[in-house]
Amino acid sequence: MPRTREIDSLLNTARYPLTRPGSAEWRDLVFHARLALRERGCAVLPDFIAPSLVDTLRTEGAAMARSAHHIVETVNAYNLPLDAPLPADHPGCIRARRGNAFVPRDRIPTDAVIHSLYVHRSFQRFVADCFEMSLIHELADPLAGLCLNVVAPGESHPWHFDTNEYTVSLLTQRAADGGVFEYCPNIRSADEENLDTVRSVLTGSGEHLVHRLALRPGDLQLFKGRYALHRVTAVGGEAARHTAIFAYSARPGVVGSVERTRQLFGRVLPEHLAAARRSVRVDQLLD
């Protein structure tokens, strides 16, 4: 069985002392991450990965990308079926082309950098601390818990919300052009969809709500993706944009919906069908 890497071999430890939990340096990192998450719904930790592994990230991602499920389809921001019975002015009626692809967790080698980081207890403890939680859980979803997002040239990942409350992502390959991450922090809450505001962004009148990030390979992003509408703009040039997505939840047992899983991965597993019957969700929001 392949051996996963140790945490201090994965990180830029000169900047990110995850091997010293509770230290003054740890507390300072957590303080600034929490502040960014409270104010902007997003925190970026630049050059998080050890510089010696940035090329490894790219080459491992390129190999994984061959297993991505590619499909171009029409979707809405809530990943609802297009024939869902919604009022005519509902933002879920606004459609977009989605051409990005995903490599699911069961196609990611356990000795890959992104897998080693995702499952490492020290990393999970740090992420939980940044999100002001005592504990986080890996998503129980066997496909969506950890995945690699691939946006090929000419494609994009349109406006959407995440299934999980807390998303951690790591850029592993930057697009030659475009591929900008855009988001609208806290545009909805666990109790309120704020449909009018979401519609304004989808129709272009809510431009003032949009934040943009220029990310580099090895940058870590902490993000409240369940409550922030977000997208990746169209990729230009010849290189695809690759991003590892680490999905965690405050509750155990969270699994993506059958419809969303089929959209993203082209297949569903018994775990998704069982979860649909149990309906283990963090809230009652649409997606």
C-alpha cells in the first residue's frame, strides 16, 4: 500500500507551522484566516505547498486529469433538474453552459500530494481552527469528498453553490489566460435563499457584489462555498486550469445529491441513493 506523505514534507513550513499547533505562529495564522473569512467569506494562504512540490502537483494533476468526467451541459446555479417546478422569475430558471470536468476521489491515488493533505489530521485540525470549529469531517461522499476540477481551454464553471458548507481548494495548474475565480460572499444563509440578490448576479446587475481572486499554483483557499455564489470564468490559451477541492463538513455523513452527483461525475453509487433516503443535510437550501 502506498505510504502517504508526512505533513512537514507537504507544506511550506517556513510560513505555515502546522506541525506546531497552538504556537504563537499558529495562532497568528488562524487569526488572520478567521478575519478574512468573517469579512470576505474567503481566505487565501499563498505558497502553502512546499516549493519543491509545486511541479509534482502539476504532473500528478495532469495524470489524474485523464480520468476526468467530461460533459458539456446546461445547468442552473442550484444544480436542480431543468424541469424543476419553479416560478418563472426564480434564479433557478436561469441557465448556463457548464463545460468543466471532475476527477472523483476514487480515481485519485492515495499517495498523491492532494490526497495526503486532505486526510492528514494536522491539516484538518488547522482547517477546523480557521473555520472556528472544534472538528471537521471529511465528506462521506465517495466521489465528491476530494476531487480535481479540470477546466479546459474554452470552457468555464458557471455560477453555483457548493453542497458542503466549507470548501478548501488548492490550485495545481493555472490557466494561461482567464480562469479567474469569482465569488459573492454570504449571498445567502442557512435560513434565507435571498433569491432577488442571487438573480441580480446571474443577470449581470449585481456586478458590485462580485469579488475576484488571482490564484497561483500552491495557493490554498479556504471558502464558505455553501453560502457564496461562485464561478470560474472561461479559460483561454492552451493550458487547462486544475484545482484540487477538499470538501469538509461540520456534520458526519454528508453526501451529495443524486442529481448533482450524476451531473458532475456521470455516475452515482449506492451511497448516494442511500443518502437520498436518509436526507442527511446541513440545511434545507435548494441544492
